[in-house]
Amino acid sequence: MRVGHLAEYSEFARNGDAIIGTDLLKLANFTIDYDARKIIFHSLNPPTPAIGPLSNCLFLDILIQGRPVRLIADAGFPGILLFEERLLASVPNLTIADRQSNVTVGERLHAKQTMLRNVVIGPVRRDLSVLLIKAPAPDMLPGIFGVIGTSALNAHRVNCNFADGIMTWE
């Protein structure tokens, strides 16, 4: 446990009071109710043992221009971040908007911000603003194309199911 001003750790946490890691959150399924501004915990019967480096993660599968990609869900990330080389290798003839701008996320993460056409998240198809970064080594996060924040879902409620490793929303 650390005590300090969260803004010193991340600009995303500047208005936060606490950060709870998935090492604790995975001990129970939970729902984030954005309208009520509450987190509701549901017990796991029995708790699922953590196995492997991605056992603390929730995943969300989306379609980008007709191709499925798996993203790590992160309630604290403010959008969609994609590993550019993995996306280009998996989505032939990827259509990206001509306009791209270089951005810095936090103090150290350099990315290209662009519009990605024909993205399907759940039942909704749209063009979305995304961040593209250099992919990690192939053996790091294999099969993962990036990160999606719950804000990209425009959800009222997000259900986190660590027993099955999935996230749903309303």
C-alpha cells in the first residue's frame, strides 16, 4: 500500500481518492454503476485461482473493419489504445483517417491519435478516435491488440466478471 497524492503518479488519477488494483478486485465480481456513482461487489463461489500473467485482466473483444481484436479492459484508461504493428498485421487494408496527430499520454507515452473507421463495440458500429503506439515484443501480451477504457463504451453500468475474464455493459 502507498499513501500519497495520486496526481503525482498519473494525470488520470488527479481527481481520485484511491486506486484499487486487480489483485484485490479479482477476489469478487463487481459492477460499476456510473449513474449512481457506486461499485457493487458480488461474491465469487469459490474464488478463482489466478494462473498466468494475464489472470488479473478482463478482456473485451471488438471488431475493427470486420476483424476481431482482443483488448484488455481498463476502467481507468480514457479511450482506446492499440498496438499499431499488431493491428496492421491482423487487419488487411486497414483504413485509417489521413489526419494523425502526435500526442503524449501522461508524461512518457508517445502515440499517434487518429480516427479508425468501421469499429464495432457490442451492437454499435462507428468511427472512433484511437491512440496508436508501437507494439511490445511478440512474447509480451500475446494475442492482445491494446487497451480499452470503459469510457469508450458510453455505459451506464459495467459488469466485471473475473471468474470468466470478461466485461459486459449496459
